[in-house]
Amino acid sequence: MYAVSTGEGETIPVPIGFYYVGGKIKQGVVISDNEADRYEVGVDKTTHEYATKLKGNQFVWIPCKIEDYKKIDWRKRKCKMGYRNKSIGICSGSKI
């Protein structure tokens, strides 16, 4: 990991091999695995216009508080119709 300053006193951790594209912690930060997508001063690459032209795979880091996090175990959901694949825990051909 290395630290990147997003401005306004914010610093985010970015994994080695990834590049900060844009965004702020409060709204979400975009990183990419392609150096060509790296942040450029004065260019907001998080807009639709730029995002559709980025070269690598982008990932969005959205902050959340632990008290807002809720894990859902989808394997325990009941299928209304269709069949349940127990080996991978999903319903097929049905609505949950």
C-alpha cells in the first residue's frame, strides 16, 4: 500500500500496482490497475465522459461505518421456485 493525498486533508491507501483515478473519501474513491488512468491535476476522470475512456479495470472504494455494515448470508435464503444449487448456494431460475 502507498498513501495518496486527494486534497482537502484526505489521504487514502492505494494497493501497490493500482493508481488513484479520482474522487473523494466521502463520495467514493476510484482506483485503476492501469497507469494510463492515473489522476491528472484539473481533470475529473470520475465523470461519465472520462470513465468510459479509461483503459484499465476500475474499482470504487466507498467508505462505510462498521455499524452500517450488514452481512447477508445468501446461502440461507429460500427459493420460491426453480432449484437451489446447494454446492454454490444460489437459486436458479427463480426469484428469491
